[in-house]
Amino acid sequence: MFVAEQNYPDISIYGKTGMGRSNGIIDAWFTGFAEHMEGRVYFCVYLGKTDDERISSTVAKEIAIRIVSDYFKN
């Protein structure tokens, strides 16, 4: 799915979030790819096996967007 809520119009980011919880342990991820005039990169941010309630697939997505944006900006 296209990620519209990011601040870099020259980068198109597509991905899928996911999250699971079992016995108080959380797994969360965001995986996909990003396109820029310099090329395409694939990524997966996995935040898992934790009991930290602040961890979510939204957090994984935010981290991925920052990483991809930094990658193409350098």
C-alpha cells in the first residue's frame, strides 16, 4: 500500500504493517519498498519479542520512513 503520510514527495514508499501479541509479548513490523529517481530499495523493520506497550506497527512504519528518507537524502 502507498504511504501518503510522509514528508518526502520525491520518494514513493509502499509497505504493509503487521503486529501480533501473545502472552504479553509483542511483535510489530513494517515491510516494503521505496522508489526514488536514484532507484528502488527494499526494507523490513521488525520490532519484536518485547513487552514494551509503546511498540506498534505504526512505530515500525515511522522508523522505516526515516531510514529510507535518510538513505536517499545522503
